[in-house]
Amino acid sequence: MSRTDELPPDQRAALLLLLRQPTSYAELARLLGIPERAVHDRAHAALAVLAPREARGLPAERREQVGEYLLGQQSSVSERLATRTYLNASEPARAWARAIVAALTPLASVALPEIPTGASAPAGAPETAGLAERAASPLVPDGGAAPARTAPPSSRLGGALLLIVIAAAVIIAVVLLTGSGGKSHAHTTTSAAATGAKTKGGPAVDARLALTSPDPKSRSIGGVDVLSEGEKRAFYVEAERLPPSKGFFYALWLYNSPHSFLPLSKAPPVGSNKRLAGGALLPAEAANYHEILLTRETSTHPTHPGHVVLRGRFTVGS
């Protein structure tokens, strides 16, 4: 008998409903006719007893954060990135998360979020699921304003979180690409330690952007968050249902026209999970561009964007 079978019926039911038909606490609460907080509390109480020894190694607020990540309740990219950065840095957190995933996997109808390995720069790991809902409801409507600046959850990493998470959890590697009106551009990530950048608050989410395919037959979807801290801006991209990259690679570009574009980064190989996730700092001139492209490239150093796989409106927000 698995440990989940020993849970009180109401706690086990909450987990089953959250994992077999991925949904939010609010939606499940409406379905059951109970307060949203009751769903949250039952689910988290269940997590606490599934791996009690490992749970004792984490502060309550960190168990809450990791639990929300594992249950798919962190809706923003910045929240998930902050949690992954914490997991990447904390062996006790990874131990608890691995124990929870092992217990929950038999109940889940979809793959649970990936647990970082603790390496400084995990390559090509899937970050999240549920992008279908994101693409169906554009996070920055066409012609609309960017969402108001909202601060992500607090973190012990302090005010330099934006730069640290990009340096520590970056999956998309920024590389030399030539192009943008015949000029060459090179952009590299910079760590907080190297820049000494610090602010009183954490990073803000300035814009959330949907990526869709120009091919109506394609099922590929994605989204981009634009983050800022002080004078620095970064992007974080997620995409899924991408064809595995065999004989080509994916690249990201900022774009205005065939004569005005800026290469951002080259992505690592996309494997059988068909997912891509990662981020990097944005160049200072990013605000001059109005579209972001994910392209398929066969040339080692492309001089212009190749076949467009995903595209979306781009803004750096407020």
C-alpha cells in the first residue's frame, strides 16, 4: 500500500483531483462547494505527511513554496523560476521534493514538474506544463497594455534575484549570432556577483506574452515573461509540443521586419519531451522591437531569422 492510501479521505481526494485533472484551487473549490482555502490546506496537509522526515528539514514557508510548485499552482514564470532556483540551491528541499514526487506520481495523469539536479546550470530540463491555457488566453492581449508590475514571492536570495536566477538556472545559452541589418551582435548573461547589482525589492514581471504558431496545423505553443530589476531586464521563455531538434537548433530573435531584427539566443537541443525553457538578460535596445520569434535554424551562424516556429507580440512593459 502506498503512503497516499494512508491519507485521510478528504486529503487524498484533494490530491487526486488536483493531479488527475490539473486545475486550480479556486476551480476545484467551486466544483466541491467548499472554500478555496480548504482545498489548499487539505492538499498541503497531505504533502506534509507524505514525507515527514524530509519535511522537517524545511521551513514552513519553503514547504509551502515547493508544494505549490509540485501541485502546479504557481501561475507565473517568475514564481516557478524562483522555486527552481531555490531547489537547485537546497539539497534538503530537493530531497523533500523527490520524496513527494515519488509518492504522487502514481496519482498524476500528467508529468509532475521536474526537480533540478543541484548543478549550477541544468541544461535542457523541462520547466512547466499547462502552456495550452496560456496560449489560449493571451497574457498580453493584442493592442492591450502590459499587466501592472507585480512582485514575485519573497526570496532569501534578496534583491539580486533576477540576475542570480538567470545566471544559475539559465537553460537557453546566449551565443554569438550574426544579423540585425548586417551588424554582428553578442549578448552574454551576467551574474549578480560580477555586476554588484542590488535593489531593495525582487524582480518585477513587466509583461507576459503569448507565443503561437503561424502554421494553423501546428500544436506548438509558448509564452514569455519579461522581468526587470533596477536597470536590468531579462526574458524567460517556455514552449512545448515542439518537434525534437535533430539536424537543426532553435533560436530566439527580436523582430520588426526582414531588415530590422536582433538575435537573442540559441536554445539547447529539444528532446522527446518536446519542451524548451530558459532565460537570459535582454539587450538595452530590446524596447525598439515589437515581435519575438522562435525559429528553426540549420546554419551555425544565421544572418537572419530562419523558419518561424512560434511568434508573438513583444513589449518590455512599463
